[in-house]
Amino acid sequence: MGIENLLIFLSCGALAGWLAGASMKGSGLSLFGNVVIGIFGGVISGYLFGLFDMSINGVIGSMAKAMVGAIALLYLIELLRKTEKPATRNNK
């Protein structure tokens, strides 16, 4: 993978993370967190799409794959956050 392909991959992942955070109301992270989630989501979805022998090529295809992975990863993180919160009492 050349430096040009790496920069395109990171840019697509970053943009997909930002879009995923904006589309998931109330469950996004910070801007930096969403960008990182987008990059990791792109890696994970690229692996899973390859595992199931599905290919989407080009910049638009990379964006779509990264977006799917970022949304799935943000959803998973939100599920983990909900289970980790301790129950609080409201003593009035």
C-alpha cells in the first residue's frame, strides 16, 4: 500500500467517522473520537466485507464500507456504555 492509498484510506475513515457520529443522535463521541472510530470501523468493515467476498471499490465504496463499520462500532460502544453505568438512586 502506497502513501497515497494510505492517505485516501485514512481520509475516508475520518470522514465516515464524523458522519457516523453526526448520524447517531446522542451516541457519538468527540470529534477526534469519531474520527478514530471511523478509521477503525473502516478497517473492521474492510476485513468483514472481504471475509464475505463482497467488494465495493473506489472512493465512494470505501466511504460506504467505512461508514457501515463506524456506525456498527459506535452502536457497540454505546451498548457497552449503557451496561457499564451503575444504577443510581434518586433520594428525594
